[in-house]
Amino acid sequence: MRKNLNVITAYSIMMGLIILVGIFQSWNIALSIFNLCLISAVMTMGANIQWGYAGLINFGIMGFTALGGLAAVLISVNPVQEAWSAGGTNILFSLFLVIGIVLAVRFVLKRYQKSKIRNYIIAAIIISGIIIIRFVSEPGIEAIEEVNPARTGFLGGLGLPIIFSWIVGAFFAGGLAFVIGKVALGLRADYLAIATLLISEIVIAIIKHEDWLTRGVKNVIGLKRPAPYEVNLQETDWFINLVEKFNSGKLALISDLSERQAALNQFVIEGSSVFVKLCYSGLFLVVVIILLILTQKALYSPWGRMMRAIRDNEEAANAMGKNVVKQHLLIFVLGSAIVGIAGAMLVTQDGLFTPGSYRPLRYTFLIWVMVIVGGSGNNFGAILGGFVVWFLWIEAAPIGLYLVNLTTAGLEDTHFLKVHLIESVPYFRFLMMGIGLLLIMRYRPKGILPEKIEIK
Amino acid sequence: MDFLNALILLLNYIFVPALAYGSQLAIGAIFVTLIYGILRFANFATGDMMSFGTMVAILFTWYFQSIGLTLGFLPTALIAIPFAILFMGLYMLIIDKFVFKYYRQNKSPPVQLAMVSIGVMFVTQAVVRIIIGPSDRRFFDGEKFLIRANEFKEITGLNEGLAIKSTQVITIVVTIILVSTLFWFLNKTKTGKSMRAYSDNEDLALLSGIDPKKIVMITWMIAAILATIGGVLYGLDKSFKPFTYFNNMLPIFAAAIVGGIGNPFGAFLGGYVIAFSEILLTYAYKKFFIYVLPESMEPDGLIQLLSTDYKFAVSFSILVIVLLYRPSGIFKGKIL
């Protein structure tokens, strides 16, 4: 108990803060913060596996998140039959061509010795393959994008429940991570950081502009939900009864019958959105707990010890007969897959897929701030980092507003400085994140909850 | 005649814009490479530092415009640059003193410094947005074109016009002056040589009596000059928006690595490699082929290798290929 005191204190303070938001702002805001905290926690667990366990820098978190989101679209949206009949064959044929190219390149790589000629052959295969694919897919893509462009204009998905996409998202992200890892893991730490950052930008560019697959910047809205809809809830009897029971104290104070009905309606509307958010919280909590158990088990297993050995001294681990390259690849894939789950969860919660909203600041650098602030190498720390940083990210604007009002209390309301500062309150979150990160890195470089190695 | 038309077409749409864009990237890439070579970390705050310098330049431009000080047909921002450099240098030295110095003295691994630079990135971004706001700003004044497309047509009697914006010429001229002075400084002066020595082998340089504090300070000052001028030139040519500047960090990194990180000359050429490949691969060659080929062979499609949406993706793919086959860059990196 004693050992874990700081963990328990830190988490209680965090929960207390969220409850305070619930009391003083509204339970709706508190729950949406909590849900995004949980999603951030999943992302930080992924990043923490890579950075904390193995010391790999992955600045491509945004790309994996977006792939997870793409999985949510491809799984849950109903297939667009017309589009399939218009251009489906071309797309499928192109897909076979892609597989063909990959196999051909593999064959050349296996069959021939490393040489200049081999490089040229590979380049020739890839370039000619791309040209053929363009010729094959172009008419198909055009046909697909012409099918009712205002509402569909893409192939659609499989029409399955969206929950499945969490697993598929993990596979998507893991697959991409396998390719990137094969290519880039040999690079030095800072090169790997830049390479992954740029690759994730390429992924986003593709998702944004391949309209036949993702609808691109036209966004996909109204995805299926694993939770009930507010509108339906507001009409169900058991839910109205439940809300009535919860608020019976307040309702009893209102004597007028019609007023009481109006108040009840108001409570039902508020309650329905809180209830939906609670459903999501439950689902996300299950994911977080499962992942936490798995990652903790992994951390204290022989495999976890090996990973730390590789992280702390690559050469020594290599000399001990551990396959560093293979383990790095494995952990890169695992971590990215977890991030992919988070990406799918995010899209599930929002109910919409907006490729334009994936920006490195929010989905890569902020996650890194979370990992560093929380404590790399410690799963509880990483999750706490996700909570703390997301909480501050959202609450920075109110806090900033309060600070501005406090410091400029002597000025008139129309003073240009005060007006300007109040207008720029949304940007105080960047300032807070930056200063927070710098302070933590300077005075507590291992994070709020530092890594603890205990041999069990 | 058709051949001339085709040539002018390429000049107008590919060569001139790519040269200007490449120069802007090149200045940024030298900035990245200097920090990497001497201070030994990948500076993720590059784009935001450039936007800070540009912001100060814009504020001075507005001040000069309000007191009626202009340069006639040249943009007022050119007089604002020296003042902006002073502020930028001050800002960088303050950041170095309070942030980077500690890690440098503790000999922290480069990764940690890169993480710290992310903190600086957040702070700088906040400062810029709080002071000037996130919106798009144009601060160009003076003559917009050196040669207008229709004037060119009238003079030469060709079908294709060649438009040269004055900002493009300013960019190229300033880049040539700046970069040649920098190379002269690095290669000929004593301070420049000691900087190169420090970059090459820190311990040996310290043994021969080179003052590391002086080297670091001069590096930041040069970085301030590069960041401000690079940022202002980009802002004059396009427009100033903090978010775009943050994004520009990516092709700048690509340029620095493609050229061989730590090698200023490589970074300089890397900027052009990135700019030209971006524009060459995403340009629609239809009109060009109409001029060059006989009528019977006229193309139907746009003859575009990649859609312009993939502009950034092109430079990143080049980077990935270079990293795979020649991680030290086209010109061997890490010799300053």
C-alpha cells in the first residue's frame, strides 16, 4: 500500500479535479473530458510502450491515429452498392496489382545479391507498377466519386458494428508500423523521429485526398454508435423514470404541474447526453483496464526485462544473444497498434471522421507531452499524463481567462490590452503545455510518476 | 516559336517559383543544420522560431508604415528585418540561457534536447499567437511585379507570358548575398573556422582553446539572422500565418536531411532539390506537350504525375528514400 501511495494520491487528485469540473461547470463537460482522457490514456500507453520500454521515438502517432479512424469508417459505414458496381472491379484489380508489386519486389530482394542493378530493377518495378495502377484505377476512381458526390462518392465500408473497428484499427496501424519499422528502425534516434513525423504526414495526405476510399475532406458523418442515441433515450419510459427518480428531490420542490413537467423534460434532455457519455466511458474504461493489465504483465515479464536491457544498453543486450532488431520491430508494431485502437475509439466517440482535423500538434506532440509529463516507462504514469495534460488542455482557456482578468483587473474593460488578451485566451493552452513540459523536463525528468523497477 | 513558348511556360510555372521557394527552404535548412551541427540536436521549434522573427518584422513594418517610412517600390519589411533580427536573437539567447544551456552542460543525449525543443515550440507558438493572432496576414507593399505576364507578351510577341514577382527576385538576391556571406564567414574567418572545429570534434576544439560560450552565442545569432530572413522572405512571397510556418518545418527538415544534416552547403542545395521535385512532380504538363508535340499527338489528360495535393508528400517521400539508401544525405553530412 505504502509503495503505491503516490500513485493513489495522484489519481485521486485527478479524479477530484474532474468531479470539481462536474460540480462547477457541468457533468456533460466533465464526462467529455473524462472520455477524451481515457482515449488519450490509450494513446499514451502505446507511445509509452515504444518510448518507455524500448526507447524508440515515434513521432508518427498522428498517422496511426488516423488509420484507426479510417478503420472505424471502413468497418461501420454501409457499403455503397452503386459505387462498387461503378468502379469496384478497377479498384480490386489495382489492389491485386499492388500485391503483385510487393511480391515482385520481395522476390527480387530475396533472389539477387545487393547491388546497384538490383536497386534499379526495384525502382523500375515500382515506377512501372504505379503507372499501370494509375491507368487502371483512374476510371474506377472517377466513376466512384461521381456516385452521388454530395452524400457518398466513396466505396463505403462493411456495415458491421463499429466496435469491431477497434480491433481492425489496431491491425491497420500495426501493419503500417511493420512497414515503417522494416524501413526506418535502423535509423538513429533523431532521424527516426523526423522520418516517422514525415511518414505520418504522408499518411494524412493520402487519407485526405483519396476521396474514393475516405471521402477525404468532405468528411464522413453520422457513423454508427455502440451507445444509444439521445433522441431515442428521451422517448423511452425506463429512462424517463430513472431521471425522475434521480431528480425527485428537485422536482418535488416545484409545485406547479406543467412547470414540473417542463423541468423534467429539461432533466431528461440533459440526462440523456450524460447517459450516452457514461456508456462511452464504460466502454473506454474496459479497454484501458484490459490494456493496463496486459502492459503491466508484459513490463514485469522476462520479455519486459529484456526490453529494458535493450533500451539501456543495446550492445550488451545484443551480445547476450537478444535479437535487437526483431524486438524493436515487435515493440514498434505493438505500440502503434495500441495507438490505432485509440484512433478508432476517438472516431467512435465523435461519430464522424474528419481527415482535415489530424494535425501533428494535437495528435503527435501533445501525446508526447503526456508521456513525458506522466512518466515514461511507467504505465500508471503514462495514463496519468494523458489525464493531466488533456485536462489542462481543455481547462487552460477558463484558467487563462481567470488569470487575464486577475492581472488586468486595474484596466478598464475596453482597454485594448485587456480586449486583446481576452481574445487570445485560447492560445494560453500552448503556453501552459510548453512551460509544463519544460519544467517537468528540467526538474523532474522522469515524470510525475517515475519508472520503478521492482523484481517480483 | 512553339519551342520558345514551351520554354517560357516552364520558366513561368516551374523554374521561377521553384527557385524562390527553394531559396526560402534553403535558408531554413541551413538554420536547422547549423543548430544540429553545433548544438547537436534536431530543433523542432524551427518553424515557430521563423514565425516569431517574421512576427517582429511585421510589427516593425506596421510601425514604419504608420510613420510614413517606406522604401518606394521595395517592400517596407526590408528595413524592418535588422530590428527583427535583434529581437529574434535576444529571444533565442534568452531561451538558450533558461532552457538549452542546462542540458548542454549536463551533456544530455540529443533526444532529450529534441524533446525540450518541443517545449520551446509550444511556448513560441503561444507567444506568436497571443501577440499577433493566428490569422493570415499579408504585409507586402511596393511594386508587386517586375515583369507582368501581358507586358512580356507584348514585348516578345509570344503566346506565353512570363510574370516575375518582385518578391521572387528579392528572395533570390537576398539568398545569394546571405548564403555567400555565411560561407565566407564559415570558411575564411577565424570564428567561422573555430565553429567548424567545434562541430567536428568538440573535445579537441576545447583543448585548442576555443571558447564554447562564444561559439554557442554566435551560432544563435547566425540562427536568428537565418530564421528571420527566411521567415520574412516566405511571408513576403506568400503570406504570414503561424500554422503554415509550423508546417514549413517539415519540408525544411527534409531539405536539411536530404542535403546531409550538419552540412550547410548540402542543406542549401537540399532546399532546391525539395522545391524542384515538389513542383516538377505535381505540375500538369498538358500545355507543355501541346506546344512541343505535333498536333496529332496532343495529350488528352493533364499529364500530371501526382495531384498538387501531394506536394508535401513528394518531399517526404524523397526524404524517406534518401534516409534508406544514404542516411548521411546526398552530400555527406556532419562536416560543418
